Amino acid sequence: MTEISSDNNPSTETTTTTTNSTCNPSSTIQAEEVLIKNGKPLAKLDPNHALRSFSLGERIKGGRSILKLTNLIQPDEIDTLVKSSLAAAEERKGDSTETIILEQDDPNRVLIRLLPTATAQRENAPQDALPEPVSQLMEEILERALTFLDQQVCPSVRTTLFGDDCSSMAALLRDNQLEYSNREPAINVYEAPHGHFNMHKDHHALSIVMPLSVPAKDFKGGGTAFWSQSHPIQGMDSPSIVLKPPPGTAMVWGGRVSHKGVRITQGTRVVFVASFSGPNTPDDVRARLSAGMGLRTVLSGR
């Protein structure tokens, strides 16, 4: 196994290929670090690139990099999540007491958000008709992602973003010690022609977004746009990169990154989302801008 390494050892900083036998024996997860500014994999850049003086955790914390984890979710799991989510979304649309343009009726966020059991219980909200086996599957997939990050990716990710004493992000999940963004984890369903989410920051240690739909087949347009600037102006500053990975791929980034869910023009896009911090996440990581405090009271999304 080759690890994505940290920390002043550029010769070992490369794409990770490993088998995650703990969570899914048939899954071969591959990790790749992509620079937001130019969309290029760091492993393929000059070994003396200036960013290599920073650890992987520091690059994510600083909003410089995204990690892509491919093959995280298996085809049968994707099929289960998509079918259940689309059915639940149709049920929501048929309920006259629910709005389709979000609970907060915010025109910046045009999607249907579906909550698994644990999220609904924590938020004292309706479960949105996601079956219990689907809720359990979502928990397993999130734990799989965190276990991979714990075991196969540079330890600077968890120590920089979750505190020096954090030995396992997956353990924080199992022990219910993660602090999530409002109404997450969840599944977002975007429908054409309005499905989108305006530019924002998550203000959490990590965000994990896992697309479940096939680009060009299930939807047109769409994708997740990222900005390398600290304070871009939507409508004036073009995204640095727009990612539309195949279903089952996780995109992982830090809470300082400005990003948006690009409007889809045709079809339906389904995305599994989760943003979270830990109980001992360093203050400089978990600090929220005054505007960001609203993420605890209004719906956040991708």
C-alpha cells in the first residue's frame, strides 16, 4: 500500500490504492489529492512545489486541496440509495404540508433534503420516509469513509482538523461525538431546471459529499464548483474547478472552501452530504464567521 503522506516527505505523496477489508471486502478505494486552484493532482506536480512544505492536513485546513475517494460506494449500494431517495422525494412532493423549495423557503437552496433516522432524531425532524435499512447503509458508508481516512491517509488530516489527541474519526462517529451541520448527514435531491445551491462555506472541520447520479446520463449541468479565493464574489469570480465525479466517489474538503451546487439543466441529481467537526476540533478550525453561524439554524447544502 502507498499512503498519501504528509509531512515533508514529497516522495511518498501520491495516489493511494488500498483494499478496505474492514468495511467492505470487495471495495478497492483509491484516494487522490487535487489542488483547488488549478484542478491538478498534487502527486503529479513538481516534487519541489511550494505546497509540499505544508502537511496534507494543513492543505485541507487552508482550503488548498480536495481529496477524492473513488470506489467508496459499491454499485448495488448506489442503486439502493438512489431508488429509495427518489421514492422519498416523490412522497415529499405529494405532501401539501411540505415545500419543495426547502424548509426555510430560501431561493438560494432549491432541492429536497431527505433525512436518515439518526439525523431526524437528533434534529427532532421528520424522517422523510427513508427506510431504516437505507439509514443504516448511510451510516455504514460514512464510517467507511472515515475509517479509510483514519487508516490509509496521512495522520495530519485527523490531528490538524480534529485535534492532536484524535486517534480515530470513525470512533467519534460511532460514539456520537461529531457535531454536524444542520440537518446532516442527509441526501439531497436536485431536480431540473431549478436544482442548485448557491456559493457558501460549511465552517466545519470536514465536508464529505458523495454524488450518486451519473453525469450526462442522469442529469446535465450540475456538479460541485470550488473557489480557491478566500472571499470570492458569486457572479463575478469564476470557479477554480467544477467536479462531476462518477457515482460512489467521495469529495472531501475543509470548512474554509467556498463552493456551490451548480444548477442542473436536465434530469435529477442525487447527492449524499455530511459536514462535521469533533469535540476537540481546534478553535481556529471550528471558528465560524458571523454569517456562518446561520448554518446551525438554516439548511446547509451542496
